[in-house]
Amino acid sequence: MNILLDYNLNELQDLMEKLNEPKFRAKQIFNSILSGQSLQENTTLPKSLKEKLENYIWNPIEIYREFKGKDAIKFLYKLYDNNIIEGILMSHRYGNTLCISTQVGCRMGCKFCASTLDGLIRNLSAGEILGQVVAVNKYLGGTITDRKITNLVLMGSGEPLDNYDNVLKFLKLATSKDGFNFSKRNISLSTCGLADTIDKLAKDFPGIILTISLHSSSQEEREKIMPIAKAFDINTIIKSAKNYCENSGRRVIFEYTLIDGVNDRQIDAENLKKLTKGLMCHINLIPLNYVKERGLKTSKNIEKFEKILKELGCSVTVRHSLGSDIDGACGQLRRKILKGENNG
Ligand code: SAH
């Protein structure tokens, strides 16, 4: 499939050459697609060029439904092949953060997550990942030069490091000066811990904020809730986190979803302190969003767990998940809609 949003400016210039068109048309196309215009809405290109571009996909994704919560808007997007993905926009004092998906479904199998229940359906291309930013920026009245989204978090459905090449290309496109020009420090990538690919990222694209979904400080317990733990043990992940810190000069964030009776004991907090000793990091404690199919419940000890970590000298905060009233957690809304449970 030829998705124009997959192209960077140089590649679009090569395409113009191939189509016997002047080079400057590439920038016009780039500006138009990144502003979310449809081929019909575009008024700068001549009809003859538009005809040549008819076999190319101009807008690979569109907002299909939106759900407004008290602190966030959840979007369902439709892809050109009718697959559905989801995203969430959170507004803060300092700007708008968009949470984006990198795959349709996921094959990591985490026991508390709704995105992975049906496995991986397919990877998203770089342009489909960027298309989510384009669609919501347009929804907010923005254009390529007047960007309304300040921060991006790759924390929607999918495992970004399991779709590495497309995600890397997306990161280059999103931070490109010709394009949206996001600053690296305003982009976070969350991974369940593919240590070898974290090492690749440290070489290829350091500087974005690396977030690691740890969720347990014990190898044995982690294996029970996150199958990927069998491939990369917890010490290997910590080693990769250190390496990323050294290469990027930034602290790493650990996500720790507190699950009742699974990872919320005093000993879990103490082990977490030991594990992260000497590492430049911050710990985000997250109450578990209840997923019906999973049956796990959020911890009753969240404040206590935070207090223990603070007393041990950890940098830690509780992230009260935005959008829990609209099925904010990964993959929940898409699943409900596909199963026809939601008439709202
Ligand atoms: N695959 C990546 C990114 C997607 S999930 C990763 O694992 O990091 C984004 C975050 O939401 C992860 O930390 C994930 O573990 C967490 N998450 C998934 N389901 C959740 C739930 N039901 N409640 C709270 N957090 C959840």
C-alpha cells in the first residue's frame, strides 16, 4: 500500500521526480497531508498531479468515534482496511498529550491488559502512527505549522519495540524540522521490556523518554503476569535501562501497575528499591484499570506502597489514570465496541 504519510520529505521529492513533477510539489504535498487535508480539500496542487496521486493513500486513518470523559477524550480510528485502533487525548495545564497506538492488537500477552486478548492483528506503518497525530491535531483545529498537540506517548495498544522499524521511522518523521518538529523530550515510548531492542533504540534514537512497564520487582512474579519476562529477565532489562540512561542522558521511567495481592506487598517495594539502586529513574505507580475479561483487581495498598518507596528514597508518584471513566486503559474501548457492548 502506498501511504503518502509514510514518506519523508526526501522520499516525496524522489516520488515527484519519478512522476515527472517539479520538486517543490513535494513540500506542498507534505504540508497538506500533515495538516490533515483530503485530496479534495487540497487547493494547491494541479488537477493533473492529483490524478497521478489517486492510487496513493492520502489519509490512512480517520476518527471514527469519540468519547468525551471528564478529563480526556478517547478516539476510535478507522484504518484504510477497516481495522479499528484507539487513542486518548489528555489535556493538562501545560498542553495536550496524545497517547498513540503502534499495532492493531498485541502479541505480548500481559495478563492485565485488554489489548492483547486477541493477539496481534497487524503492525501499523509509520504513516499510520503519524496519522493519529494528524487526525487529532486537525480535530483540535491545528495544522502542520500550528500544532495543537504538545506531547506524544507511545502507550496505546501494541508493543512499540515489536514494530521497531516503523516506530523508528515514525519518531524521525514526528521530530523532523520539515514536519511537526516535536522535541524528543516531549515523546515517551513505553515498552514491556524487549531489552535487545532497547539497546538498539539507545544507539538509533536516544533522547526520547524511555518508559519500562516493570509491574513487578521479582523475576518469578513478573513471569506470571508478563510472558515476555521469560525472554528477557529483569536484570537484563535493568542493564538495558542503565545503558539507555547513559546514551540519552535522561532518567528512565518505570511503570508499576499495582495489582491486589500480586505485586503490592512491603517486600515488593523493598525489592524494587534494590533493583533500581544507582539508576537514574522515576517510578510511576498506576492503579489497575479493571478489565472484565482479566478478573484482576487494583491494589488497596497504593498510598502505603508509595510511602514505603518514598521512605526508601525512591523518586515515585501515583499516576491517577486519566480517562478511567471512558475505558482509558490500553485496548479496552476498542474491544467493547467491536463486541458491540457499548451503545453510547
Ligand atoms: N506495550 C507497551 C505499551 C502499551 S501499554 C508496554 O507494555 O509498555 C501502556 C501501559 O498501560 C503499560 O504500562 C501497560 O502495562 C499498562 N496497562 C495495560 N493494561 C492496563 C490496565 N488494565 N490497568 C493499568 N495499566 C494497564
